[in-house]
Amino acid sequence: MIFDTSSLDRAALHGLINGLVYPRPIAWVSTISTSGQPNLAPFSFFNAFSFYPPTVAIGPGSRKGVNKDTLRNIRETGEFVVSVVTEDLAKLANATSAEFSAEINEWEELGIPGADSVAVRPRRVAASPAAFECRMLQIVDLGSPDSPTNSLVLGRVVRIYADDAILDGIRPRSDALQLVGRMGGDEWCRTTDKFSLRRPDSTDPAEVKRTLDSSSDH
Ligand SMILES: Cc1cc2nc3c(=O)[nH]c(=O)nc-3n(C[C@H](O)[C@H](O)[C@H](O)COP(=O)(O)O)c2cc1C
């Protein structure tokens, strides 16, 4: 089946894109409004796009044509913090996705302890083992100005917090992190079922093809 995206409605596109592009890492994004109101919400349109310079992006949307609090706060203040989501934090992160009104403080209402950031004002989630302090680089509004939809927010990572317990030297240990991801619908996934593949180190296609027959990398 081929879908013409121009003839699909919002719900159909949501199902197709989110059901085909996964696993998506989850950014638990904290921001502060210009009036000082803290906000916390999860976003699975999230990834790192460069480590040099360190750059991440999130895709916060709009509700009925009005920017979500996260997007509005980043637009106004230029700052956000991404805390990573582990398996034992998944339920709590999910709870912060409730469509609360802007004056609700998710941290207080759901009893989520925060820890001060170093270079930006929004706090990180204290129980999360890693966080990225970000300054907004650019916002690309993907919809039209009269009908706001999703936006692409690019952020320069200015500080990285990593709990010593998840580090081996300066290398994060995936077995200690146990991050989770998002799939389509309400499905989430673990990152505990892993396999390794060595990258081809040859520039000779015949040699690279020979590695396909070897099972030693699994
Ligand atoms: C795991 C998860 C991932 C989500 N990812 C996104 C996303 O990428 N973009 C988005 O606009 N909403 C996403 N949502 C929904 C937002 O978290 C939700 O709309 C939230 O209320 C936004 O909060 P805010 O208005 O305080 O910014 C996600 C929800 C969950 C549970």
C-alpha cells in the first residue's frame, strides 16, 4: 500500500509515522516560562544529531493551534533540559504527559524532585541518571504560521550531567542506564535485548560482502 500523505488526516499520519519510526528515545524536557513557572513533559520526537558540536533536537507540537507549554517556553527563554528516561522512571514520565494547563507545576503535583542545572535555569529530574542542558539554536516551524503544528527545536548541549554510577571512565554503560523508548500507540520498549555489529573496516566491497557470511558478530 502506498499512502499519499497529502490526503491523510492528523490521526492517520500520527499512526503511520509513530508506528513505523521506532524505537524513539524519550526526552523528558524541563523548561521555565518567562513568569517563572516550571514545566516538565516527555517528547519522543527526540534525538541527537551531532556530537561535535553537541546538538540535539525535539519535536514539540501544538494543541488546537496553540503551542504546547514546552515549545512556548523554549521560544521565550531559549533554554531547556533533557533528562533521560530509565525503565523505573517510565510511569512517572508518562504521567507528566497529561494535558495539564500551563499554570500546573508537574514537579510539585506529581512529587518529582529536581536538581539544579549548572548553565541554564530549568532543573533536571534528580532521579534520571543523565541530562543535557541545552540552549536553543533554532526553531523550525513545520506547519504554517496560521495553523501551527509540530516544530523542530534544535538545541546546543552546553552541559552534560551523567551519574558516576552509569559511567565507566567517561563512557556511559548501557547495562547500568536501562533507557526505554517509545514505539507506536501506547507501546514502549526496553533496551536490554542487545546485539553488537562491528562496523566494516575494509574499503573493499568483496571483503565487506564476505563479513555478511560470518556469524561471529552476533
Ligand atoms: C512517551 C511520550 C512521548 C511524547 N512525545 C511527544 C512529542 O514528541 N511531541 C509532542 O508534541 N508531544 C509528545 N507527547 C505528548 C506530550 O508529552 C504532551 O502533549 C504534554 O502534555 C506536553 O506538555 P506541555 O504542554 O507541558 O509542553 C508525548 C507523550 C508521551 C507519553
